[in-house]
Amino acid sequence: LYQSSKGVSDYNSTNLWLIDLKTSEQRQLTDLSTTGLLSFGKASWINNESFLFNAKQSNYKNNIYKSSINSSAIEKVFDSKWNDYCPAMAPDEKKIVFFSDRSGNMEVWLHSLETGKFRQLTGFSDEVYIDEWWSRIEWFDNQTVAYAMSNRKYVIQKVE
């Protein structure tokens, strides 16, 4: 699962693609021309079929969406007036962790799919920050995530 600008006229725009590692066959999963969105990025697996990603909307805000390799349907996970990036689903599929500027700086946030509540997990200074274009979040287990910081520091953090 990867993002690429092949087939689009603007190099800042990307679609999501799937490559079969056994056959090298590539298949385009999203099509910007049918959505009204400007770009797709930072895809991460939910399970063997479904995935999360952020997408740039026409107002240039990035929100979190989900889709499936077996369907072209795209669904917004939650409404947000902020920039939300790099979503990652917990192994138990009950929580999503992501980067967001909803508190002013780019921070790590947790969204409970059971309660619908959001919680900020970090509070960084302006000197230490997350670069949402290069970093990503990965779950170790249902309580622990890891991500990279601007100062080349790798953070492992409990979320509960």
C-alpha cells in the first residue's frame, strides 16, 4: 500500500496504490478525479482488507478517511476542522492515533471509536515537533505507539 503521483497532472496530488509483492502487479485504489479531494496520503492498514489514510480536501485541510482494497468507496472516519494526518488503527480496532494541529502545534492525538472522544497525548515545545510529512505512527500493541520527532528522536509512548 503506497501513495504515488503517477497518472495525475499535479505532482502534489497523489492516489493510493497496492502492489502485489509476489507478482509485482500494481493496482490503483483511489481516483482523485472522482472524489473532489486534492490528494491522498499516509495509508496504514486496519486489517488485511481495509486501510486508513489522510486526504486533503478542497479547503486544503487534511482529514482521516478509510477504504478497502475490494471497494472504491471512501468514508470519512470523523469530521474535523483541523489538519489530521498519519492515522493508525490499534490492533483491537477500537482506537485511532494520529497527528493533528487541533491544539495549535502538531501533536499526537487518540480517538476512541467506542466513545467518539478525542484525547491529546503529547504537548511538545515549538523547538521539538513532529513533521507530519515524514513521520508516521505505528502501534506495538493496544497500549503502545511509536513515532519519530524532528530531532531524530524515536518515541515509544503508552496511550492508556
